[in-house]
Amino acid sequence: MEIPKGWFLLHLPKYKTPSVFDLHERGLFMFLPYVSRKSAACLIINEDSHVSMYYRYITEGHTVQGNIAYAYMVHKGIVRLTADMKLNEEELAGIGESETKEEILRVYEEWQKAYIPLQADGTPDKAELGKKLKASLNEGKKLLREEVRKRNTGWVEPALTRMIGDFRLRLYELVSGELYPDYRVRGGEDTEEGLIKKIQLFNRICESSDPENLLKPDGNRWQSKDEIWDCWVGYTGSETEAERICQTMEAVFAPLSARL
């Protein structure tokens, strides 16, 4: 399931598959695709812990692309939540599809009742809500990065044995006295073998014959530089670990490169 760039999944209802969220991203169809429901909605969160409803629905609409006529398309959009976690009424009113509007309201109410902590007087507990949103944002990032990692496993991992072997033969003796100690001083807890593997994962993920066009070794392209970072973090397990290893590589390999 793809969600808008810069957002992370906060809450997805248990839709029967396939739902409209399972349809391909191009969203154009010659015939009405089979789905369990034509409208779907979920909650998403961004880096600033702002929450919105993301929705999709199938609608009839004749369009031609590449000499192919399509009779159905997937429409998608966002309804923002206000600072007090209410739906933006103006944006909600702008949705002409009544079934979609009803589904947004249903999903929102389901999430609101289960998620938003309340004080004794029934008003939202903003302090507790802030903590929950931060935790949910981190979990959303983790899920996205795991997805990116899985999508790229096929071309990333087969090269590792060779890359680790080459590193052991060519560079290890030059940095063995500094590499692992530097990592440990920065708070790293993995083994030396684990560190070496992660460094080669970084090298493989960032490997490209055409970096300006974000070309991957398998011939496909990254969607953005952020996706490259997300794939790398997905392999290290956390952003803190990814940054730590980058700092160690900079501290150890930059001076080595200058000497060679």
C-alpha cells in the first residue's frame, strides 16, 4: 500500500482484500476492478505529528493514455485533522462521493474512540496524546522502512558475501585497529562481524552506475534519496544505528582515503 510522500501509516482498518488500497498506483482501469469495497480510508501522520485522513475511491471517468481508453479511475485525497484532532469540515465537505465521506467518518470515529486519551472531564489529554503520536510516528517509519528493505532484498543481499570477502582481503588490515573501537565508543552494540556486514550493506544500497538518476544495480530506480536512506535504516534496525555507522565510516575511511 502506497501513501503520500512524507507521511506514515497511523491506522489502517481491517479491510477485506482486495480493497481499493490494494489496487495499483496508476489507478486506471478499462473495466471496474473487483474490490471488497469501492471506498477506503486510513489515518496517516507526518514528521511534525500532524494527522490526516487519507482516502481512495473508484469512480467512473473516461480518459485516454497511450492510445488506451480507461473507464474507471481511482481518486485519492487527504482530509486534515485540526489541532484538537477534529476533521477539517471544509475539506470533508469538498468530497462529492457520499459513500467515501461516510467511510471517512466511520474510520475516523473508530480511531478517535480507541486512540485519543481523555482527561477526567472528557477532553483530550494533550500530553499523553503527544506521546502516543510520537510513538506511532516511530512505528510508522519502522513499517515503511521494513517494506522498502523487503522490496530490495533480491538485489541487495546476494552481493554481500563477495563484498565482505573483498573488504576482508583489501581494507580490513588497514582499519582493523580503528573501525570497531570507534563504533563501540559511539555506543554501538553489534559484533565486529555485524558492523562489517552493515557497512557492506550501506555500500551495496548506495552503489549506482548513475547516481544522479538514482539508478539501482538491478536497473530500476529509487523513488527518491529518502527511499535510499529508508532502505539503509531498514537494514540497520534504527535511525540511531544508521547514523552511528555513518559517523564511524566517515571518521575511519575519510582519513584512509586521503592517505591512499
